[in-house]
Amino acid sequence: MSDELLPDFMLMYQRYQELKPGPKAELRRATDINDLIENPAFYRLLQERKSMHKMKNLAYCLPHIKHKEGGDSLGQALAKAKVSEKRLFMVIRSESPNDLVQLRRLLKMVEPTVDWMKAAKQLFFWNDLSKRLLLEDYFFYQYVPA
């Protein structure tokens, strides 16, 4: 998919930052990704109804991610936070939508600072390849000499 067809991930991040505390809390409290459909704050983040299903992935994880331009990938951030391999493999081996539920639990636990553009694209296209890249970033970061 070409970049012009993708949603503006930074706009979504900015819209989230501009939400009042109440709507932000509603997004944080969503226990299941499908809870977002009944959440008005979710619709405030959307852009012209682009790929609403894929945007749920982003809105579900966004409350537990901080952005830093040029920051780490999700996998690197989880490795830096010393997330155990066992927990990461729970994400990788889980089927949809439980894989995102497991990932969100990790994000909630470590509150990583990542490059939102990289993370958002990975979450937007969340699939087996995305999970493999998450795993590779996690392990490669650990074994690359400083």
C-alpha cells in the first residue's frame, strides 16, 4: 500500500494528545479491541473512515505508547524494558484478536517511548509478518554490541 493511501498516523497521535482526560481514560479502559466501536473517543481519532478496522489496532495500543521522533521500534523498546521472552512469545503465538490484547498488556506494563510512525505502521498492518518483525527487533537489539 502506498504511503498516500495510508492514514496520517501523526495526525492520529496529535488528536489523541488533544483529547481531554476523560476520553483518554475511556480509550485506556477498553479491555477488548472491539470495545472501541462503542467509544466516542475512538471516532474522534479516525480520519475520513479510512480502514476503520485497522485503525482500531492503533487506537487500542496508542494510550500506552509515547512518541519520540527517530525513537526505537516496538521490539527494541520491549527489549530495553527487559520484557521476558516468554511474554513476547505469548503475543507472537496468540491468534487475533488475543495477540493484540497480549501486546497491549506489555505496552501497558512498560509504557514505551517509540517512533510512533514506525509503531503505527506495524500496528496498522498487524499480521504474522508484523509479529515476526517485532520478534526480530527484540532479539537483534539484545545481541548487537553497543
